[in-house]
Amino acid sequence: MDRELRLEELQMILEYCTAKNKTVFSIGERICINQERGVLMNDDVIINFPFAYSKKLQSKIDFTLSKIESQKLI
């Protein structure tokens, strides 16, 4: 996946949940998301593998992204 696109997606997720006062992600899950953002922002790090999340967290990320995208269409 494109680094810039993934950074944008993760930022949208965090902003969406904060703006809506939604507790979709636990504190630990938000930490994981921010850790991935930190890795992606570091130009010195070469990423040859996707960031690995639990299936549950990845499902939450995918669901939230789909929710954000569906609201953009309205």
C-alpha cells in the first residue's frame, strides 16, 4: 500500500473518531494506530511488510474507513 495513502487513512480515522466523540478504538488500539503512523512518517525506515494488527483491530479500521467513505458520498 502507498505510504501517503495509508497515512491519510489513519489520520482520517483518528480525526473522525475524535470529532464524533466515538469510542470505536480503545486507548491501546489508538496507540497501535499512532505507532504505525510514526513508522510511516519516518523516511529512514524502509517498510517491506504491512503493519500487522489483530484481525479485530483491522476489522475496526476497515469498518471505520468504509463509514467515512460512505459519508463523503452523501
